[in-house]
Amino acid sequence: MQVLPQFVVFDKGKPTKDIWYWEHKLPEGVKAYNKTRPIQKSEFDSMKKWWKKRKGNEQAWKVSIDSIISNGYNLDIKNPHATEETHTYSSVELVNLIHESFRKSDELLDKLKTELGND
């Protein structure tokens, strides 16, 4: 799952009471931006339209300054409208994940033994 950029909105010249967030969604068929597929200016059209009459929706949400303060001024606040995707693993996938975890653990233990001189 790719984390999408979020934009924080501040009003100049006034004490901050609330902070608006806008989650930029990737266009359909685009998995990520890159050098050959950069973000297009037109992709901000919906945000520009929303800006004039800001209301909460699936892409926009408001957070109070009190929430920001109680969160230690951490502005990384997830979209409350987004549902987290859960993946149900098959038995085969779980066995493979556990096997890979054990393999990595064995490698780390062998490396530690070597560094401690306990071959």
C-alpha cells in the first residue's frame, strides 16, 4: 500500500484554530509518480475548487489545534475517512512468512556468533 501525500492548510495572519488536510489521490491506473509519470497540474483542480468552500469529505478533514498540541505537534494525522486495507493470508503465505523470518533470524544469529568469535 502506498502512502499518498497530504497537504496541510494554514490561514495567514490569524492564530491557528484548525488545520485542514487534503489527501491527494493518485489518478486511476497510476501506482506512483516518477520521472516519466510526474504529477500533473490538472490533478489539483478538485483541490482548487474545494478550497473556496472548504468542507470535510473523503479527501478533506479538519483537525483542531488542541488535537495537534495533544499529539505533540505531530502533523502526520491520517485521513479519518480512509479505511485500512486488511490482507488475509493463506496458510501457505503464513508458512512462507514464518520461514523467511526464521531464515533472517538464523542469519543474524550466525553473524552475531561470528562477531563474538563463537563459531
